[in-house]
Amino acid sequence: MDFERLVVWQRAKSLAVMIYKELAACRDLAFKSQITRSALSVPSNIAEGMERYTAKDKCRFLWIAKASCGELRTQLIVVKEIGYISESLAAAWIIETREL
């Protein structure tokens, strides 16, 4: 199955794009780098897993994507609390990481 057809990949990719765009002007380069890498890790690991040949490899990368969602969710909580993004936007993205 092509990973591009997976709704979970499409949503994860969209979330990564939104995070990149929202934080484009962020001057905290270390934090911006960390959160964007976490966001990009989710769809990337889904894609990599779906391109693997064995079910065990696929599962491994899907678990990594899930773990990256937890990492991203933590960073979204922090970014909200320090005021880099609005509470409503952070809340929506946090929900999205839980659903993914």
C-alpha cells in the first residue's frame, strides 16, 4: 500500500506543514528546530515503516511514529505555556497528536 493513501500519514504530514508554517518566524532556533524535527518525524516514520518488507519492521516504525507524537505533544504543551502559539491552536494540535 502506498503510504500517501493512508489518512494517518496525510494528517501527520499536514500537521507537520502547519507547525513549520506557524513557527517560521520563531527566533528561538533551537526550540524551532526541535519541534519541527519531531513533527516531521511522525509522517516520515509512517512512510518508512510502510516501505519495509516485513510486518515486524512496519510495526517498529509505526511505534516510533507514535513515540514521536508523544514527543511532539510535550513540545506543544511547552510552546503553549511559553506563549509561542495560542492556547486554542496548541489544543487543536495536541488533540491531533492524540488521534494520530
